[in-house]
Amino acid sequence: MSNKEWPLWEVFIRAKQGLNHKHVGSLHAADVKMAIENARDVYTRRMEGVSIWVVESKNLHASEPSEQEEFFDPANDKIYRHPTFYILPEELNHM
């Protein structure tokens, strides 16, 4: 198997001070073990990470950019999402 045939992996690192993993980049690797080891070598050279996730890119699914308007529509017809009918006390100035 050549490098060009290796699958693409997305790499997520959790920093020492962080609670969540953040996407840091991508790499090609033959299998998950190699992907984790390569991610460690490439993305945590300064010992900034405490956890690594790798996900094969073919397993990631995303919303379609062309459907952005209707997908992220705030649904103005659902009044319960807008708390305009609540009466707030006067001492609550910064809401």
C-alpha cells in the first residue's frame, strides 16, 4: 500500500488546560494505530496535548453549505424560543 492509498484521518487534540478536543489538522496513515502515533509526533511536539482523537475522514458527515439558510433558520414562528412574553423585575437591568 502506497502513501497515496492511505486513508485521510482528522486529528483532534485536547490541551492540558482544555476540556474539549479541537481539530488541529489532517494526516494520511495506514491504520488507526499509525494515525495516533503520527498525530502525536506531528501535532504534540511541544507536549501541549493530553489526549488525541483520530477519525477517518470518510466517517465524518456535515451539513450542506448550500442548505445553510433553511438548516439554521431560527424558526421565528415558534414563540416559545423567544422569551418576549416574560415580565422581568425592574432591578434586572442587564438582561
